[in-house]
Amino acid sequence: MTTTETSVVHDLGTLAHRLAHPTRTRCGCEPPQVLADRPDGTVVRSGAIVAKAHAADTDREALAARIALAAAPRLTGILLPPLTAPERSPTDSGHPEPSGTPRRPGPSEHPASAPAPRPVTLWPFGAPVDPTDPEAAPWAEAAVLLARLHRTEPPFRLPPMRGPAKAARAVARMRAALPGDPAVLPVLAGWRALPAWARGEAPVPARRAGFLCHGDLHLGQLVRHPAPDGPWLLIDVDDAGVGDPAWDLARPAAWYAAGLLAPEDWSAFLDAYRSAGGPAVPPTGDPWPELDVPARALTVQTAALALAKCAAEKRDPDELEQLMIESCARIATLPPELAADPAS
């Protein structure tokens, strides 16, 4: 961990702790807990408060719209609402300043009037999915939340869902980490087999656009709130916006196609989504004409990130990572009419 990252973690912990105990100077609670520490998101918890420093290159106007979305009344019971808008003041060193009082943002509120290297938002703590109990994974509950999200009319103008942009960013990260390495060739071949809209190089086809989407659905994006037994809610709206709702089903679809998600879990997810009226796939029949391109894109994204991570850690891909890389090779061999979206 770098000095800057350590300082950000410290400042977030201080901020969360002060807001969790606004009237105390001393307490006997546990030290702040680091939930994530990456360039694209550092998350620290103290008691009932979670503080998140977003990526330094975050579009602050888009972030403000996304935070306002999570606070919008029509998303109650679907998205975890925030405690604050992005923090307004950085410290002189450029780290998030621990200041302010929790409050809900309005839809028109924008983040910092003075730009900060990493905008900070505050959230209530929710109990995450237990990674040690895969049989209890809430696939059906996640599907119902997605269906409700996709059926909700956007409450105000929102930026595009960032799924295709994230896939492109993953491929760029892989290329930078492994320049000229033949290991990237299957992933690049799978990437080139995708239509331009799935690579973030063209607008989403009209029939796929305009739906309210999460943009980065996986089980780590669900929590119970209030913890520990409240209803499941979706978290992390950094990639939310309008776009193709099939993208939110793409990661479990890709895992199922690669053999990483059990057929019964995939069926529970898909059946629950359809039963809740989700618009991403037809209510009956084969879902793959709608899911195919997004699932391929998520396969490429996962493989690209795996190779970049392997390069950083100086190791070979593990068995699961290798499966996704091999899936990219299969994507590249498909006939053009199967690899492209006829509406793109």
C-alpha cells in the first residue's frame, strides 16, 4: 500500500468514525475497517457509517447525478440511499477531508465547488453477501431488484450506464500491463469480435437504450439494510445510468456459459427476473439473443482484468481465470452473424 493510499484510508476512517460518534470524544468501538482499497474506490467502515473515496478521474457532475439517483424516492427499496453528496473540501495534501454532517442530497445537487482529487461519499452500513456460504447467495433476490430497477422510469436526466466503457477500460489496462505479450491475443480477438456499441465505440442500439441500469452487477453489490437482517438492496451506483438492461444480467450469464455458475443458480436468477417483469429478456423462450453480446463483453472484461492482475502479481492465471481467457478464444471463432448484434 502506498503512502497516499494509507493516508486516504486513514482520513476516510477518521471521517466515518467522527460521523458514527458525533457526540463522543472517546469510545470503545473497533478501529475503522477497510472494505476496499483500489484506485477506483477506497471504502472504509466505522460502526454504522461507510465512507467511500471515488476514483480521482471521476466525472463529478455524473457522480452527483448517480448519488441523487440512489436518494430518489422512486428508488426506495431498490438502491441503498446515501447519507451525503460528495464531500466538498480536500485537505491541503489532496486527501479527503473528514468534515461535514450526514445529509441527503437533492437531485440537482452537484459535488465539490472546489475540485478534489477523490470525491468522497458517505453511506449507511449494510451487511454484505456471505462469501463462505455460496448456497445462500441471493441470486433470486438480486434478479428481482434488477427487474424493479429496469422497470423504473429514470427520475431525471442521467448519464449513460458505464458498462461498455468499463469493458474498454479493462482491455486498455491489459494492453498496458502486457505490451506485446501473446497471452493477450485471445482476449483481443474476443474483443474485436464484439459490435462497436459493446466496446463503447458507438451508441447503444435504440431498442436497447433508455432503461435504468446498475452497470456493474455482481453479488458484491448487494447488502442487507438495516444490517444484519434487513431487505437486500443494490449498492455502488458509480456505473449506473441509462442503457441496455441486458448488461446487468451479463456477468451471471457469462459465468454460467463458462461453467462458473451452477445451472440451478442461473435458472433461479433468470426465472426470478422474468417473474418480476424484467424487460431485458423476453418473458418466455430463449434469452440468449438479448444476453449474448453483453455476456461476451463481460467475458472479455473479466479475462482482461485477470491478465492485468496476473501481470501485476507476477503469476500465471489460476483455473477460473484461465476458463475466462479460453472463453474469449471461443468468442473469436464464432461466425460474424452470431458475434454481432443485427440492430447495431
